[in-house]
Amino acid sequence: MKTLDVCGLSCPEPVVRTQAALRALAAGDSLAVLADTATARDNILRTATQAGCLVRADTDGEAFRIVLTKA
């Protein structure tokens, strides 16, 4: 599983980078995204859900860990 760290980035950069990483994945592959704000987490979850990905979000200390699986 690949990991993408978008901590410290301002909107819309976390979503833009997540979208680019998802395009590079094959169907069935997963991507873990690390984000440090609730806004980034929510925007990434919404974008991935709209793209048809399976999503799971957990809190990892001060950051959020979002696992996206491409459909």
C-alpha cells in the first residue's frame, strides 16, 4: 500500500495530490493518506467517495489516516 502525506498543505492541494495518486492506482489497490486537518480529511473522503472508492478513516495521533481503495 502506498502512503501519501498531505500534512501541512493548504486546500485544495491535499485533494489535488490525492486525486493524482488515485489515478496512478490500479483497480483494487489501496492508498493511505495522512492529513492533519479535519477539513482536508472531509474533502478527501468526499472526493474519494464520489470517485467510487471504498474509504476508511482513523485518527493516528494528531493526524488522520484515510485508507482509499480504488474500485
